[in-house]
Amino acid sequence: MQKYHPTNMNPKNRFNTLEEIVTPYGSDNDAESVDLQLSTLEGENKNQPDLIDTNTSHTPETSCKCFKDVRHPEPQGAPGVIMIEKLINSIREYLKSDRKGDLEKLAFLRSLSTLSHAIPYDETTESFIHEHLSQILNAITILVQQEPLHSLFSPVRQELFITITDLSCQDINLLLGSVDRSNLFRDLIKSIISLPSIKTLSILQIVMPTLQYDTESLYRQTFQAFCEMLQCLVIQDPHLENLDQILELMEPWLQSTKDHERERATISMSQMLGCLSRHLNLQPPLYFQKLGSLVALMALLCGDPVEEVAQEAAEGIHYLLHITLKLKGITADRKIRQNIKDTMKKCKELLDISNIKEFYSSPFKIAQVFEVLLSPNELVQFIVTTLDGLKNLKHPCTQQSAGELLVTLVKSAETRFEKVPDIIRAICDRLPIISQPSARQQAINIVSLFISRPKYTDVVLNHLLFYPIPFDRHLAELWRTLDIDLPSTTWILWRLLRKLQKCHNVDQEKMEYIAVAATEALYEIFVGNKLQAATYRLFPQLLMALLIQVHHSIGLTMSDITIPDDMYLSNKDISTSTPLSFAIQATKTLLLRTACWYEFNVMEKRKGWNLLEMEYFHLDGVSLLANVLLEKHGMLAHKVLYLLIPLLNRGNEKHRLTSAAFFVELFQSPMAKRIPKRYTITRLEEWLYHENHQFRFLSLKGMDSLLCHHQGKEEAIKGMIPVILSNLSGTDERIILFSINILRSLLDTMDFTTLKTTIQALFSLFSDVRPNVHLFAVNVFGDSIKMVKYKDKQDIKDQILESLIPLLLHSQDENDAIAEESIRVLTICCHFLKWKLPREVYNKDPWHSNPSGIGVICKFFEQKCRGKCNIMMQTMNYIKNHQVQLKRAAILFTGLLAKHMDHNELRMKGTEWIEDVLRPLLQDPEPSVRIIACQALYRVQKAGAEPEPRPEARRMRKFFNFIY
């Protein structure tokens, strides 16, 4: 392809020297300027003066006349009056005509172009054009649309560009300023850039030999006219607003995947920048807002695999550097003029490091130089535009250049970025369309660079955490593959952790979105395992934060989360995901990534994860995990223990509960003995008075653990016995069991009054329907009896007598453990009373199958307890028991007791109340109960009806019974 070269740019010396003048506004007078002198391409001495004053009078005058020597020569002199009238009539006829062939189109365009030369001195011409401007604009739009995009058969396109150029020189703008004009401009650019390659066009000419024009020559002239049009547009605008719009339209073509399109766009941009740099006449205010994007585009093209593109881009970046320095001089405030001079010095130092040709062929060195010139906003533009270079799948080397260019710029200007969220958003938005793994990783490396800098860590995290959850595969990949230097990993993980912890400090109606997002982010980081060292270091904090998040998430759905207003979650995400699932998976992954495989397996086998997910059993799951962690990884458990001390009084109630559950479980550790009393006993006592029964349970569990594993804690805990005893009347089974166990451990320290109160409290639990409570109460009751001293036995005797019949009846309990324990404790009580139980008591057969044995037992207790306690009343309390075995035993014992009691006493007290209790049992659904109730009722009635026989009569009756 033959390239168009500006008039003062010799192709042979394109890279020969960089001695064009760059004049940052050093003063209000352009004549007084500061030049940045650059060394020549080869062999020149680099030790040149840094900043010197020079005169700019040799710079060509800014005028459209610069184009006249590179396009068709205009007619000698301006058109006369007659010629103007003919031209106007020709244009009118065209605008009214329907049939418009190529000849008519060319005539119209040439007439319009020629007529434009008369505008400066002919009011009629100016008036005509302005009156018919909309029609002219519409006609040109139609012309552009009619031109084929796959071929170049006529010079219509060329004349279009020439005509627009001529009109632009007369300040008649057809391309910019409105939507319609911008669309026309876009179509014009497309009509030339998207043409097939010159090789293809030449083939078309061979296939179609009847064509009137030489295709290659026509293309060269058309493209030259297009380039001149762009140059005219930019130099006519001292405020650079046109350059901003041109770049917006040209950017897609500069990034085209087709080599010939990218080459055309680069050539036209390079020549436009060259023309602008030679005829630079800037005036504030400046409206060029895309400098960062332009620098990035040209820098990327300098590394283009197509040599012609790279050369043209290098030339363009050379001009752009001059323009930028001048631009910065104008836009800089007077107070920071010295900073501009310092910046130029730094540019020169960077340029002097390497050969100029090497510099312009290296996108990375270009980035280093321009970095000191670009504003924070322009740096963002540079990065966003360079990110688009990562999408170029056809040229992997372009992707590589873009990635390295990004890293170079971010490292060089890491302290000057102001719109980091915009950069992160651009990266995240482009990840789905960057398919090459290396290019994706380069984009992610930019995020890694920003997030690893303390200045930007929170900014990046805040942006990344406000994407929809669960994260899509691209964002998940970003979290998993963060490549961060080791010293920064702990800081980043800590900041992410803190965002999660802050959500646990207060109670809110809805869970904050950032809590769930941070949990999901931690999960992805654990999966990627890139921050392994930091994960080990922060294991205690991470584990507790995730367990607390699990507690907060129980029972919640995605609709219970405060979703940001500008975020959309699909119905699928809402229905399939829950905050709890995110927290559980993060906790599991944390254990696996920190080599806690044993803990993970135990939690699986013992359904620990299920426990964690249930509100009532969550603390049991926490305790199980703490227990197994202490068993296998004591060092980690000890770190958690010391971490928990300050956490116990922080956060909301769920935060404190989860922390407390883990804390008290670690009291089993020998290290717990070193913890000061104010962090153990004092805190346990506070929880014991808490209105939340879960805190009371944890308090009792902690006391029990201290008493079991650490000697010498009894004296500190015994002062809480009254509160512990009050817990026995509660409804929470676990609280009662731990209270009983603590009382057992404290029996040695009790005085008689406390011991007696304890025995009474334990006796009250004999009728408890919960087997564990009953069994434990009976067991400790027996231990308590053993602790009574000889001098206090008489004072406790009545209480023991009250317990005999309940213990005896429970020897028939359906629970074998309770039955055996009841017999054991009954033996202890009788031993205390110095009684010897009949051997029938130890018979394990049911009473109703051994009537004679129960008769002996009944007679024994009736005789021993007569006048001491009302055993009939004690027995009657069990007749309505829900257990068939106990009910049956109580009924049988009642009947036999009536038989062996003093009949006179029974008759005196009356048997009606006994009969009233027994009579309804005749209708009991259990047959054996009905039979035994009938027998018992008969015995009671009989005992109440006949008097007690005299002793002599009783002896005679026994004698005759013995004979017969």
C-alpha cells in the first residue's frame, strides 16, 4: 500500500530526527517558549541542553492552504459571478433531480467544492449554502450510503472527502455537532476503512477489466483525500473538540482484527497527529478528553505484528508526545508551571536512556514516558483502552503487549490513580470476552497490583464485593488467581476479614449484602489457595468469623439480605443459594486448605455440619469443632483460645454466643489454666445470670470443664451454688444435667445446709419424665447421702425416708439404667438408716410375676416406716404415672400395703380417697393394669371393712395355716 505523506515529512527521513519544537505554555506569549530537545536517531550526542529558549517562527502558518499542494490544484482565481450562478443552478438541479448517476454525483460534488471557494467574498454563495445546508447534508448522506463497501469503482468517495474538506476550510461543518452529522461521519470513515485490502481490490480489477479507473491509483488518491479531510478538521479547531470526536469514531478501527483496516486507521491517525503537531495553535478552553485513550491506542499499535502498522504508530506517538507537552502547558495552572518543567525534564531523562528508534518501538517505554504527563483521569482511560487490546484474539502478541503495558503503567503510576473503581469495573466487565488464559491472567494481575497497595485495598474490595452472588465463573477466577506478593497477602485477607467482622457488631433487621459477598470471596480465595501463608496466619480469626457468619445465616434466604439498589439477582440465584450455604462451604474449605483433614472428617461423620446449620444445635456444632481441633491441632486451638478473650464481649448476641461456645470448650486444654480468673470465673458468673438460657448453659458447661480438668477451681465456683440449684427447676435438660454434674463436683466443699438443700433439689427430680435427668439426679442423690456427716444424720433422716418408696418403685422402671441405679441408691439410703433390705428387693423379675416377693418387701417397708412417714401417700403419687410398669407396681404395692397396714388406722383415716384413685383404673386400656387395680381395690375395701385381729388370734391363724 502506498502511503500518503504530509508535505513536510520526507519518507526517507521519517525517523531521522526528533527536533520538532514542543512548546508548553511557559508564558502568555507564544514567542517565549520552552523546548524539549530530544536526541537524534543514530550517533548523536545525548549530552544536549535540557530546556532552552527558542523561537518558533519557522513553524508553518496554521491554514488550510497546507493542503493545496497535496490535492487537485484548484482553478486559477476564484469563480466569477456568472460561474457562481451556474454552480448554484447545477446544485439546485441535482437536489431536485431523482435520477443520479456517477456523472451527476461527481458534477454535484465538484460544483459544491468549487462554489465553497467563493464564500469568503460572495454573500450570495454563503447565503445559498447556509439556506440549503440541510438538503446538501441529506444529499451527501445518501451518496455515502449508496457507495458499495466491497469495491471502489468510481472517484465519488474521493470527491466526497475533497468537498467536505473544502467546506470545512470555510467553517461549514457537515460532520460534527449533531447526531445526524456524527452518523454521516461514521459512515464516511467506514466507507474507506472497511474497503477490501488493496490486493483484493486489484484482483477485482482483473476480474472486471471494463472498469474506467485504475483501482490502486484511485484508492491511493481517495485515501489521501480522506486523510486530508481529517487533518483539516483538527487544525481548524483550536480547542481540540473535533479531535475528541474523531478519536471516538476511529477507535474501533484502530483496534480492528483485520490488518488492512487497522493499517488504514493507523496511517490516517498518524498523519492527522503529524499535521496537528506542525500546525499546533491551541487555545483554551480545551475539550480534548481522550488523551489517555489515544496514547494507549498508539502505544499498542507500536507493538503491532504488522510492521507497517507499527511504523506508522511510532511516527504518530512521536507527534503525540509533542502535542501532549504543549497541551499540558496550556491546561496547567500557573502555580504548577514548575511541575510541568520538572515533568518535561523527567521525560527527557527517560528518553535519553535508550535509542530513540528502540523507544518508539517499545510500548512499555512509551508508557513510562507518558505516565508522567497523564492526569489521573487520563491514566484510567489509558488502562481501560489497553484492556480492550486484550480482546484481540487474532494476534496473541498484541494481547501480550497490552498485558505488559498495563502492568508497566500501574507500577509506574500506582500512587496517582484516583478512579480505581472504574479500572476494576472495566477489568471485570471485559473478563468474559478475554478468552486467552495468559491475557486473562494479565488483566487479573492489574487487580492484584491495586489490591496489594494499602492505599487502594479497601477501594478494590468494596467494588469487587458488590457484584451479584454467587460470583460468576469469571469473577470467581479473579478471586482464586490473585497474584500478590507475600508481604501483602496478610494485609489483604485481613481487610476482607474485617469487612465481614464489622457486619457482626450490630443487630439489623436484614443481613448486610457485604457480609455474604465477603464470605463468598473468602471461599473463592481458599479454593484458589494463592494466599495460603496468610490463611494459616489468620486461621483463628477466619475460623471464628465464619462460624459467627454461619450463626447469623441460619434460617435466612437471599430475600432476607439488603440487596443494593443497582444490583440484580436472578430468581435462580435467589431460590438455590442461601447465606448459610456460602458460610458453610467457606468454613469447610478453610479447614481443608489449612490441613485440618481430621477435623473435617470428624465433622462429617458426627453430623457436625448439620448441627451448625440448626438454630438450637448450632452451639453443639461449634463445640464439636472446637473439641476435635483441640484434640488434633492443639497449637491452632490455643491461638483461637487467646483470640477469643477479647471477642467475648464484642459484637451482637450471636457473635458472643458462638465465641463463648468455642471458648468454654477449650477449657479442657492445659493452657486454659494460665488464663486470669477475670476472663474465666468472672465471665462464667456473668453468663450464669444472663437472661438468655444459652449463655447460662455455656456458663455451666465452662464450670464443669474447669472442675473436670483443672484442680483448685472448686473454691472459686462454690459461691455460685445457689444459682446453680435454681437451674434445677428449669426446663432446659442440658442446663439441668450440667448443674447436677457441677453439684457432684462441689459436694466436698458444701456445708450441711447447702448439702441438705442440694439433696432436696435432687429429690424433686425423681419424678422427672426425662430419663437422663432422672438417672443423673438419682445418682448424685446417692453420692450426696454419702457426704452427710454423722452429726448431721438425724437432720437429714426425714428427707431420706421420703425417698425410699420412690426409689423402690423406680426399681421397676422401664429404663434398666434407672432401675439399677434406684436399687443402688435405695441400698445406700437403707444403709444410712441402718436397715437391711430383704433379698427380694434385688430380684429383677417384675413384681406382678412374683406376688410373694412383693409381699415381703411391702411388709418390710410398712413395718420400718410405720409412724415415720406416710408411704401410702408416696405410693399413690405414682398410680397415675405415664409408665405402665410404674403404674402397675404402684397399684400392686398399694393393695398389699393396705393388707399389711394397721386396719384400725386405715379405717380411721378412711379408704374412700384410695378407692377414688383406684376405681378409674378399672377402665384402663392396659389389661394387666385393670386386673391388678381390681385386686388392689378389693384389698383396700376389705382392709377398711374388717378390724385388725388381736395378736393371739393372728398367731392361731398362722398356726392353723401352717398345719394345713
